[in-house]
Amino acid sequence: QQPVQSPQAVILREGEDAVINCSSSKALYSVHWYRQKHGEAPVFLMILLKGGEQKGHEKISASFNEKKQQSSLYLTASQLSYSGTYFCGTGGDDKIIFGKGTRLHILP
Amino acid sequence: AAGVIQSPRHLIKEKRETATLKCYPIPRHDTVYWYQQGPGQDPQFLISFYEKMQSDKGSIPDRFSAQQFSDYHSELNMSSLELGDSALYFCASSAVTGNPYEQYFGPGTRLTVT
């Protein structure tokens, strides 16, 4: 079951904050977050495992609510380099099922 | 740090031809995954291997086959190519001994079928 991401696209000015949401109709055991720039490989940002944790990576952090089967990615004080498509993915130690992505465009 | 290596990076084939894509995982990674990404689409899981055995299978056409070799590199073989096979093909790897859920993607092979 493909996770659902929202919003589909976001346009921000440099320095603004953004939140990207990911939800699933099935129980989540792990949530993966990747960022992909056009024509490049998805870059691993972080993974959140069942058991509850919030992770951070520079100014990017994420939360995982098992009961609501949701995860959110928080980007604070966005930089131009944050532009790209953000994918959440669900899965375990095998395949990742990716959402359709959220396109983030940062304006100077 | 060493990353996943894929070759070739670009490949142009005609309809009905065959293609072989190669993937060299990060050293000491024992699991390889193949994904296909069409233009503007999300990556779609094709197949995965752990210790040279197929571990999971996704939406991989019967015209495609793959294997993992003793040195852990993997090859995706594609036959009777169709226009719709044009896409970016990514290989990712992970290590069971590390955090097995972290998959690291290679730069991809862009396949164009004409």
C-alpha cells in the first residue's frame, strides 16, 4: 500500500519552514525519508523505526506517530540546497514503497 | 566513503534489444535492491537479493531477470525492450549487520529505448 504524502508541492522563500506529511492505511513499522534532485539518486535522510523516536539531521527532523500511522518531516530555516523532491517510504528490511513525493522549491 | 556504483550511467537501445545493467554495492553490504523510476514518478521496487538469493520481488516484468554474484555485485538483464522501459534504474544496497533498513542508492542508469 503506497503511503500518501502531502502537500504535493511547496514553494518557500529561503529561511522559511516547511512540514511534509506521510500517512499510511497500513500499520507502519518504519518510515524512510529521502530527498531527490532532478536526474539524481534519492539521498537517504533518515529512518524512523517502530518504537517511537524523533530524529534530526542538521535542520531537518522527523517524527513518527505509530498510532496515527503518520510521519512528518520538518525543515526549518530552509536553504536553497533543500530544493528537490522529498519521498517518504514505508517498509522493513526488504523493499521500500515510496509515496508520490513532495516537490519543494526554495526561492532566494 | 565508498558509494554504490552503477554501470553504465547511460544506455540507449532499440526496441526488442537486450540490456544489462550492473550494480556494485557499498563494500560489506550484502543486500541489493533494484528500483525503476519513470519520468516524474516515484521509484518502483523491482527485485532484491540477500546473500545471492532473491529475497523479494515487486513489479518486475517477466522479460527482466536479475541475479547477485559471489562478490555481491548484481546484474539486471532486460530483454525484448519496449519504449515503456525507458526510465532511470537505481540500485540500492544495505547491510544486515548494520542498520538493515538504511538503503543507499547508486547514481542510476538512464535507459532510453528508441
